[in-house]
Amino acid sequence: MGCGKKFDSEGCVCDILKEIVDAQNDVSDDCNSSCEQSINDLLGDTGGSNKDTVPVLLYCKDCKPFKGFGARRNNIGDVLESFYFRVKEVDEDCECALLELLIDPDAKDDDPKSPSKQKTDNLRATGICITVDLSCFCHITCLPAINARA
């Protein structure tokens, strides 16, 4: 099977991927770590929930993880950085979003160079929000739902 000018190639890869997903879902649905699962956990669809946040990691179009920076109003000399965010708002046209930086307060000297270096055991809301252009991102990873306001 191939795609080219002599074939009707409009969406051929997408169509095949959809067929694969349908077939796989008929056999099993074992994604226990996904955005859908995190949202279900947040809403309590998989049991009782005191969770209020689905932490997200966004990737820019160059496939690099996006890192946000900001400072609290009462301490602008202390700039915090994070790869992990809580989505606060998304505009009606899905062009911009307001994201809140999430950090692990127990990791005081954490200097994350990559998402794998940033501690996520105890992510907490910072109150530091940034506005991003959603057209800059091509991938999102969701962590399991947490209570970031605890």
C-alpha cells in the first residue's frame, strides 16, 4: 500500500492510524497515563477525587519542552521557572491560554534544565501566570491529576 499522486492520498496516513486505533481499542484500552485519564481522575470518574489540577507539559514546534518564567508580585527578584503548568483559561478561539507555573516547593535549589530534572513529586500552584500563544505548540503531555492547592 502506498500514497502518491496516482492514489487518492488525502488523509491516507490518518485513515490508517484511525483503523489501527479502532482495532486496538476493540482488543484493549490500557492507557492508564494519558490526558483523558488525568481528566477522568480530576472529575472523579475513577473514584473519589480531591484533585484540582491536571499538570501539563507543552512542547514547542521545534519539539523542545516549553519552560515558563515569572516572579511573584511580592518578590520580583526571585524569578521561578517551570516546565509544568496548570491551565487557567483558554480563549474562545483557542489562540491564547493563561497558564500558572507549578513547582515543587521542596525542591528549593531545583534548577530545571529539562523536564526530567524538575521534581514533580509535590507540584504546587505558584500564583504566577503567563499568557501563551497556542499556535506555538505541537504536543502536550498530561501528568496524573493532583491537588495543587493543598
